[in-house]
Amino acid sequence: MPMLVQSRDEIGAELELNEKYKKISEEKQRIFVEIAKHLPEQMEQLIYQYEEIEAESGTFESEALYLKGLQHGIELAVMLKVDKAMFDKLKSWGAGMFSKSV
């Protein structure tokens, strides 16, 4: 799914520009490292395994949400008989929505 990969990469790049997202990500990583360093070595490895599996499952969830949103968008466009001019307007409205600091 090249389109899905491209969209995911674009969203990731936009999120990296969002200060609130960056702050939350940094805090999450700081807490994780703090927890890991207080664990015995065997448990530290286990928590890193957990983090990898959690990230992988999150990817599946994100892709499923993206595809469901795409499906809903197509159904709505068909229902509303959206023409190219309206589509371009909607596309420009949504561009960069994740990069804004909220």
C-alpha cells in the first residue's frame, strides 16, 4: 500500500512539527527510560520487548483507522456528489492540520 505508507510518513512528519505532540513524546520516552533503568536486567529487556510490540500493534490500529476514514470519506464524497473543485478546497483545508500547535 504505497499510498498508505506515504500518508503515514506525511502525517509523521507533520506531527513532528507539532510542539504539543513533541512534548508528549519526549515525556513518554523519559518516563519509559526512567522505569527501565530501575528494573533488573531481565525485566528491562522484557519492557523493551513490550514497547516494540505495543508500537507494532499501534501501527495496525493506525492503518485500520486510516482505511476506515478513507472509506467513510469516499462514501461521503459519493453521497454529496463532491466535484473536483470542492475536493481541492477540502484538501487544502485539511493540509497541515496536524502541524498546528493545539
